[in-house]
Amino acid sequence: MNAAFGNSSKKLEWQTIAMCALGFWLSGSLLLDFVIMPGLSAAGMMSQANSATVGYSLFWIFNRIELLCAALILTSLLALRGTSNLYRQVRRWSILLSVVLLSIALIYTYIMTPQMTALALQLNLLEPTTGMAKGMVPMLEGYWMMEALKLVAGTILLGWCYRDSRKLV
């Protein structure tokens, strides 16, 4: 019984959880950023009066999934803290990168998405839509910088976890 539920079995489970959460999150981000949003934009969604509502609904769901993935990643890496080969080499960096990922998810969920939605919301229905609001460009630049940081940090963590899992087998 001890052989089936020993320490190495738990280590492999936490690494699997971390790698699956990272893979799901990064692939979902790439799909949303480079397939769904450009497709909606090409279809004319940005010129619609309800585009802010549609965008908020889409990002509200995805931001909660991001929070769940970030929490799973941080929890998995903390659980692996003393038992993994990964932590002998890059313990502090992996925890720091997972905290950065959680911070990015929190900023997206509670600061950027509500602010960008408020900027894009058309309050006067009698005026035609004139395009992007003035304050939207700096918000979008910040979004893309954090998105690039998220993809780099997530890819580094995924590589470390994968390399450590290969050493176990």
C-alpha cells in the first residue's frame, strides 16, 4: 500500500497538475488573443454598440479560469517545494514566477477588464460609435505587455516542470 501512495507518486501528481494548468492556461490565452478576438474584430464586433458587454462577458469567464489556473500552479509548486529536483535548482524563481502569474490574473480580473469595459461602454445611445476611446490605447499596451510577460513566465515554468518530470521517469 505504501508503494502505491508513496512520495514519488504525489510528486508526479502535483507536477502533472502544474503542467496541465500551465498548458491549458497558455493555450487558452493564445486562442483568445490570436484567434477569437481578431475573429470578432474582423466580423465587425468593435463597431457594434454592445461590444463592451460582449467583451466583458467573454473576459469575465476567462479571467476566472485564469485565476483558477494561477492558483493551481502556485499550489502545485508550493506542494513540490521540498520533494522535487526542480526546487533544488530554481526553487525561488519558480515560486516568484507563479506569484507573478497570479498577480497578472488578479490585475486582469479586478482592474483591467472592468476599466477597459468602462472605457468602451457607450452611454449615449443617440451618438454613433466613433471608434476606440482615448484612454483605451494605454490600457491595451499594458494588457499586451502583461500578456507577453505571462506567456514568457508560463513557458519558463512549463519547461522547468517538464524537465523535472523527465528526470523522474
